[in-house]
Amino acid sequence: MIFEIVVVGPLGVNCFILGCEETREGVVVDPGADAGRVIDRVRALGLSVRTVINTHGHFDHVGGNKEVLEATGARLMIHRDDTYFLSRAAEVAANYGLTTENSPPPDELLEDGMTVTFGKCSMKVLHTPGHTPGGCCLLLEGEGKVITGDTLFAESVGRTDFPGSSHEALISSIHSKLLPLPDETQVYPGHGESSTIGRERRYNPYLNG
């Protein structure tokens, strides 16, 4: 599987470009900004992007949706409970002194346990509410990797001081959906460095308090 990270925007969002090496069908996860850079990399890899996925709806993860969708003709997927964020991205970004574009509405909704395929590759959707009501993680089946959005970070967890957030729900999501994964599973969060499930199980203070 092709697996690349492009760090985008002033908040340093990890945007993921995934692709099937055989069919060159691809997926872009969380194109939060710098859409031109993301599109250029997709083209350099020779990928045909059929799907854009948002792990959650916060503006720093969805701000490049419109441009990437227009350039690729891809469908947009996000969980139902976060769709309301998409049309408010510019307004919320302005509250932080930043600018971004509102996102088009989704073409299809993510659901817990569903499988998203691209070429001969696939990922399983894990609904992990807490940071946002519709936050999701993406388990790359057969790859030993999980994209965790803003649910789980290296030795940290997502913020829960936003409207609609819940610390209790976040911790429950991590314990029920992520910690059962094998220790060697690589964790790729929405910001910052990667980790492993084993490392987080042992050293994450939010999970061992």
C-alpha cells in the first residue's frame, strides 16, 4: 500500500495519501489545507483518488476538501454526526484568526464497522466519539496501521473542551475500539508524531490515570 503523510496548514494537520500499488486507486484523508500541495503529490504518485475521508469535521481537517474534490472528482465521506461542521469551517476558523473554505456536503456517510475499499486495499471505520460526536479512526486492514484523527495522539488524547465533546466518551472510545488492537499496530494521529498501540497502552497518562 502507498502510504504518505503531507503536513498541512498552520495547525500542522497530518493529511494522508493512501493508494493501491496495483490499481493506483487512492484515498485522501483529512486534506485540511494546502490543497495544491496535496493534489500535486497525488499526481506525482500517479493515483486516481476516488474518495476523500474526514476523520472528523473540525475546520483544520476539512478546509481543503472543496479544492481536492474539484480536482479529483472524488466522493466525500464523513460520519453523520459531524456533517454540521462542514458548512461552518470558515466561520470557526475566523474565530481563531485563520481563513479556510467551507466544505461541500458528504456524498456518503461513514458508519462504524463499514469497510472502505480502494483498489485491492481496504480500511475499516471505527467510530470513536469524544473529540467530536462523529470522530472516526481508520484501520488499514492487513497493514498494521490505524489513522486516529484527533482521537489518540502520541502520549496524549484529543481535546474535549469544545461544544459536543466528551472526555468520558473519548476515553471509552479509545479503550473499546483502539486498545484491543495488537501492541505493534502503528498509530498515525491527526497531528504530531506516530506511535504504537503498545506504547500508548503503557505510557499514555490519559489512559493510565
